[in-house]
Amino acid sequence: MEPYSDPTPHHHPPLPLQVHAQISMRNAALFEENQSAIAAASKATKIAQTLLAMARTLSSELDLKQVVKQIMFQAKLLLDCERCSLFIVDRPNHELV
């Protein structure tokens, strides 16, 4: 038995350099779009996980100080910052405590 050979060989003329450049630029643009989409999905996942952790804290903790502490901790993680502050309003004296 002989190996299969295509009876109509496909001989295409080589593509001009300009076409190769256009294809490369389009591929680069698609790669960038893909990377952006991955970053956006990752950020959305982080936000969802943080909100879930906050919801768990709200539903499981009775001590208000602990709830506030945990929410501040989660917010700090979500915002990727070193510190956060919470100011409490003293309404009768119109001051931040």
C-alpha cells in the first residue's frame, strides 16, 4: 500500500512582508486584549471574594468592634493599601472621633 499523497498540491505564493507585519500587529493587539480581560476577571474575582468574606463576617460576628475591624481589614486588602482609618461622627458635637 502506498502512502497517501494529495493529488492537488497546494502551492501558494509567499505572502508579502507587509501582510506578515499586519498579521503580527493584529496578533499583538489580540494578546493585549486577552491580557486586559484576564486582569479584569482577576480583579472581579478578588472583589467578589472580599465581599463574600465581609458578608460572612456580618452574618457570623455579633461584636460590632470585631465586625468593623474585619471589614476594615478586608477593605485594606481589596484596595491594596497599607493602612486604613475609620472616623466616627459625634453628631451632637459635630466632630470626627
